[in-house]
Amino acid sequence: MSPPEVKTAKQLGTLMHSHGIEVYHKHNLSVDHDAGFNLQKWAWVEQKNSSESFMKEQVSKDKIYMMNPPKLDQVEDMAELLYLHEPAVTYSGLFLVAVNPYHTFSGESGAGKTENTKIVIQYLASIAGSHGFGTDVASKLEVQILQANPILESFGNAQTIRNNNSSRFGKFIRIAFNRNGNIRGAFIDWYLLETSRVHTQALEERSYHIFYQLLNANPDMKAALCIDQKCPADFNYIKSSNHTIQGVDDAAEYNKLVQSMNIMGISVEERFDFFRIVVAILYLGNIAVNNHFGRVEIANHELACELLGVSPVLFKKHLLEPQIRAGNEWVSQSKSPSQVKDHLDALAKVMYERNFSHLVTRVNTAIDGPQSLEGMAEGERFIGVLDIAGFEIFKINSFEQLCINYTNEKLQDFFNQNMFVLEEKEYKREGIHCDDSFDYRNDLQPTIDLIESVKNPIGVLSCLEDECVTQGTDERLLAKIIEQNLHNSRFKRDMYNEGFSIKHYAGEVKYSTSGWIDRGKDPLNEHIARLFAESTHQHTANLFKDYATQAAMPIRAADVKRSLFRTRKGGGNFHTVGYKHKMQLAGLMNTLQNTHPHFVRCILPNDRKRPGEIQPQLILHQLRCNGVLEGIRICRVGYPNRLTFEQFREQYKLLSPDLVANEQDHRKACERLLASVSHMKPIEDYQLGKTKVFFKAGVLGELEKQRDVKLSEIVTKIQAACRGLIARRKVILRQSQDQLIRTIQRNARIYISMKQSRLWKVYHRRKELQYTFGAENAIQKKIEDLELVLSATQEQLQELSLENQGQQRQMEKQDAELQEHQRALEQMEQEKTFLVTKNKELSDQLEATQQALTKSQEELTTVKQFSEEQAVMLSKMHKDIQEESDENESLMIQCDELCKENQELQERIQLLQDDQSASQALKEELDYKQQENEQMRQDLEEVEIKYEQDISALEETISVRKSYTKKRI
């Protein structure tokens, strides 16, 4: 099947390959059935250096897409594109930002979410400030809000393959404003910290920046933290990762962190407590676990226990032989080396997460302003910036990817609803009717229910919750998920029973359930946690205060089932990591529902961290995962293209110029114009609103094609007229040239014929003889004539000398008059300057008077309105109005006088300008006379020199003749 025809300069159908390759199909291409089941066909690619095209490569038919016309290049609203597909979206616009700038940041790692978030916060802090609390409090609060980012980046950011400063957690920053628009505080919520990065990093990645910054701290701090003479290679948790980042100085970053903490008001003791937990985690990773003759032993744990403020003996006992309840008794349970190592890793993750949580709480305490953010009064608002990871599709997708994709599914559904609401408001405002098929608010709900549903069939997270409570396994979890959701259209089981697939808005994602039970429970040794709750270091004890009890033993039975994420209200209820994330997300969505959201899609151009490099496949993947096409698809379901009546009439009036030429009403003109277009049906293709014309997707493209045809016809006619005019001018020029050539040829023939005549030859011979015989008489006569000319010239020279003297006297007189006029002109210019200055002062005074008059009139209007509302004070207000009226009349009289005076000054200035113009003309005339006299003087000098030369020549000739005559005699 041939694609729809799109005209180009060479009459070829222009299409685009799915990877962004422009290909040109000749019409009536035949399908090559020899290509097998792919049903591929040959694509004709235009040869730039030749008029011929050739077969270059074989591409699949379903990989070929129609290419938008060049006029839609860099279009801002991609809903206006004639053909919507991934190649068109990727290559439209100046930047690879697919949705108009909204303020919910999402995208790939390294796409710029965190940097854009910082820019937005800096912008809000700079333009709003917090001047409502005084200068000192305002500047301090503003700086603290800006300095929160370096602290969060040190503890929450790390180097990844795609980004040297990747945020490994999501955050929602709320900046509160008072009624005056000034910042009154801020608050930070955080989500999904990647705790596994504490003990495990991928190749060419690093753990969190704080580990490396502390190892490059000043010597005193390193000595206090027991890490002097230490480097990343000395710690098991980070020795396999990159130790440095190109272009980043960890020592300088540590100094920036300390400076930010000082600005935030975090004391030296508090700062040391946060740092001590980080170093203790490094030493937890260095604990050696060995199997010594069937008995598990640990070593190198003393320094970690010292930093945490706990007993090394109790730590070893609770780690290796924790007690469990067996009936009515407590018995010790031995652990294998791998189990002990897992407990240490879980302890490191929990400790880092709780330390991070306390740090964020401390930052919130500093930036929350003079009043609590929770107690915002009526009329006070906040601006929130959500920075969260985008949709993820990897080769192996686990529980973390499910949580991230679940979050993005909810945000995309929220985005769809908002886009529908915006479109619906626009249609209602314009009076546009749209059918029920436009409602896509519930389009993503089946996928969301598949993940979070608590009713039969229960969702994936509920299945995980049940299996974690009942001490299930990964196999039982997978079987239960398949059993509950097998008939769901968005669910697909894996044929090898290694996981399952979910059809998200961004595509189908296969999830592996391996390790989900451990990730869901995130097991923590209860005895170790209770030991830390009794630490001698207050900060460590505060991290685990929810495990503190009155007596250390015996442990209550209910405490055995407690884990990191549990609620203390109404007993120790057990909840998984997924349940906690679900509750956090529900709270976030409730907050977003009460806001006016804006969305920003951040695009990572390449995964090599190189500037100016574009990887189309990566960008296509992100655009699909960011829901860009999903949002545009919703917009295109209704009437995505819209133009005002004036714009539509101006752009498409050439389709039927006679119908709309005399129509004054733009709406009626558009209605007539659309009615005249063939195959254009109301409601199905377009609707007329109150101020705009709304078009279905692709309809405007058809109008553009018809407009192009009309323009081509007009251009063809103009070209024909221009070519005819040029040809006629060339013919006229050639005719003139032919006539001139014939005239020259005729004159040449006459001259040649006359030159050969005998009469012409006799005439020339006679003139030669006449010149020879009459030469002496002619010379004598010439001498006499020259003497007469000489005498006449001398007389004329004397007359010119007298005239020159008279001209010089006249010039001196004119110079004197010119100087007098110049003095008068300078005086007039001074007077003009004075008058202009005075005129400006009077104008300023007039303007001030008019402003006072306007203000008085406004006050008068206010008084009149107030008098209508307050009938009791009517008499008093009448008196005030009368006084204002009198003052108004006096101001009007004064204004009239100033206007008259201003008019007189303008007339006087005009007279002065006329005098100045006359003086300037006189000056120019004098200059001209002077130049004329100077030229005459030069001419006289030249004549005198010439006459002197002629006289000398005549005298010499006369003397020669006299001597010759004497010799003859």
C-alpha cells in the first residue's frame, strides 16, 4: 500500500524512518514479497549529487512514517503536527522538551531534573524573598533555602553511569508564601532513597558523595572520625567503586558542605554526629565474618561499635546468636556467615536511611521559617517542586523499578486528568461540543489497580504485603500474583515462571520477583536495633528510639514482627516497604490534587556524559517513558488545532478570496470560507467557537495543502508575468540595437562612397594650394589681430581689476554683516534654550497639575461611591464633594492658563526658529558669494597668466618677422 502523497520539489513522497532517517519513496512502489514474512520493501533515497535516485537499503514497512512539512519545523505545540509519531516528536522544537514548561520534574538520570529544580528554587528565592520578617531574618531564610541543596546532594546523590551527580531519592520541596507574596518558609519531603547503594555499586559508579568527601576532609575531622590515613580502597563498601570523579574535588565539596551546614545553623556537634554515623557504616562493611570450626566469628567490629557508642561484646552476641521465642522460652539461634553478612548490610542500609531522614528533618527545622508550614493562615499559599525519577525499563526490572514505575503511572494519570480538565475548560469557554469519547481520565486506572488494589483481585503490592507477613517466599509471591491477576488485560505471566509483565503507558515491562520478600521486609536484627537505642551517643539512640523499651529483656513477642517501617499508634502493626511507599504516594497525590500543577519533562541527550551529542534511540525511549506521546494523544482526541478568527481569515482567505472580501464579521467570514472548502464537514472536522476555530487532528494539514496549491498557482502566474515582461524588454532592447547598427552601417557606406568621388579629391587639393599661397598674408593678418586682441585684453584686465576691488569692498561689508547676524543668532539660540527650558518646566508643572487633577477626579469618584453606600454620612460627603469640585475647578483654570502660556511659548519658539532659518539662508548665500568671488579671482589670475604668455609669444613672433623682412629687403 502506497503512503499518502506529500509533494516535494522533486514530486517524491517524503517519509521518515523510525530512527530519524529521511527517505524518499517513488510513487507506486511495489512490495518485494521475497523479503519473507517481514513484508519489507525497498526505500528510494535521494542522491544529493545526482538527479537519479537509487535503492540504498531495505527497511520494514511499519518502520516508515510520514514526514511533517518543513513549515512545522520547530513547532512549539506538537499537537499541531500533521503526523504524530516518535520521529516527528523527537525532531520538533528547538530543545528536546516535549511538553510546555510545567513544574513536576521527571526524566532519565542525568536529564537535568535536579539542576532544573535548583534553578527554580533559586529563581523563587531571588524574586520573592521573605521581607515580611525583617531584613536579617529575610536574608538568612532565603540563603538557607538555597543552601539546602548542597547538603541533600552530599548525602543523597551519587555518581552513576549516566550522571556524575545523580539524585538517588525523590523529593518534594514546598516553599510557602504569605499574603504579600514573600517567602515564609519551606519544607522537604523525600521518597525512595536507594539504600542498596550503601553497600553495592555497579561498575564505574560510586556510592553517596558523603563517603568520599569525609575521606578528603581536613586532618582534624578525619582524626576525630578515626579515618586519618584512610582512603576508599581501605573500606569494603566503596573500594570497588570509582574513587574520584573527573573535574570534581571532594575536598572542596566537603568544605562547601560544611559551609552550607553552618549557614543552615547545624552546630559542630550535630555535624559531627551525622558524619560519625557515615563513618561507622564504612567500618560495619569492614567487619570480617568467618566460620571457625563450625562456629561463626566476627572481627574488626570494635571501631564500629566505638563510633556507634555500643558494647562490642553485646553487639557480637546479638549479631551472631539472636534470641527467638520458642513456646514460653527464649532460645538462641545461630546464624550462618551469609546470614550475618546480610544482617550487617541491612543494618548499614537502615542506619544510613535513618541518618538521612534525621538530616532532612534538621534541614526542615532550619528552613521552616518563623512559623510552622503546617499552620498556614487563610490566603497563604505554597509552590511545590517535585523532583522524582522517571519511568525505568531495564533488562532486569526488580522491586525498585516497580515502585518507580508505579509512581510514574500515578503521576501520568494525574497529568492526563489535568490535561483533560484544561481542554474541557477551553471547550466550555468557547462553547465547543465534544463527545464522551474524549474522556481519558480513567485510561490508566486498570494498571494502577493492578499494582495497588486491596480488593479482590488484590494488587501486586497487597500480595507482597501478605507474603511478607506470613513469612512467604519469592516463589509463593509470584504464584499468588499470577493467581490474582491472570485475567487482567494489563497483566501477562512469564512463560518460564521467572516473573510477570505489566502493560504500562510507556510500554510493557517484565519484572523479576527474585528477592522481593527480603526487599519488602528489609529485615533488621531487632536485638541490634534495641542495642543502638540504648547507645551512649544521643544521636545514635535517637535514630533507633522506636526500639527503646523499659527493660532490655525479655523481648516482647509482638516486637519480633516489627521492622523498619512500622507504626507505633495502636500497637506494632507490620507494613512493608511497598506499603509505606504507597501511603507516601497517596499523600503526595492528595497534595497535588489541591494545587495547580505544571510539568517539565527532562531529556537526557546521551548516556556518555558528553556535551553536544544526541542519541536518537535513547531520546525516543525517554519520550515514550515520560508519557509525552500519551499527553499529546489525549490532546489530539478532541480539537488540538485552533486559530483565532482573524488568524484563520488572514491565513486562508486566498482559498476563496471573493467570499470574504467584503465581510466585516470575522466569524461569518470563517464560516463562509470553511463552507466553501470541499470535504470539510462541521463537527466532524471543525467547530466554530466564540473567538477561535477548532480543528480535528490533520484537518489543518489538509487546509495547508490546499493553500499550498493556491500559492503555487499564484506563484506560477506571477512567474509567467515576470518572464513575459523580461522577454518583452529584451525584444525592445534588441530592436533598438538593430536600428542603431543599421544607422551606423548606412553612414559608413556614405562616407566610403564620398571618399572615392573625384570632386571630393579636387576639393581637398584646392584647399592645400590655398593654404600655401596665402600663408604670409594670413600671418600678417594674424599678427594684427593679435595686437588688437592684446590691447583689448589689457583694457579688460584693468576693468576686471577695478571690479575686483569693488567686489573685495563688498565682501568686507558682507563679512561684517555676517558677523553681526551670527551674534544675533547666538543671542536667539540662548533665548531659545531659555524658552525651551521654561517650556519644559511648564510642561512638567502642567503634567503634575494634570496628575493632581486625575487624582482629584479619582478621589471624587471614590467619595461619590462611598456616599451611595453610607447614607448616614450623606450631608458630610456632599460638603467634601463640593470642596473637591471647587479645587478641581481651580485646577482646571490653572491648567487652562498653563496651556495658554505654553501655546504662547510655542509660537515664540516657532518665530525664533524662523529667524534662525532666515539667518542660516543668508549665511549660506554669503558663503556662496564668497566662493564665487574666490573662483572669479582665480579665473582672473589664469587669464592674466595666459595673456602674458600670448603677448610674449607675439612679441617674439613680431621680432622674428621684422628680422626676416630686413633680410628680404
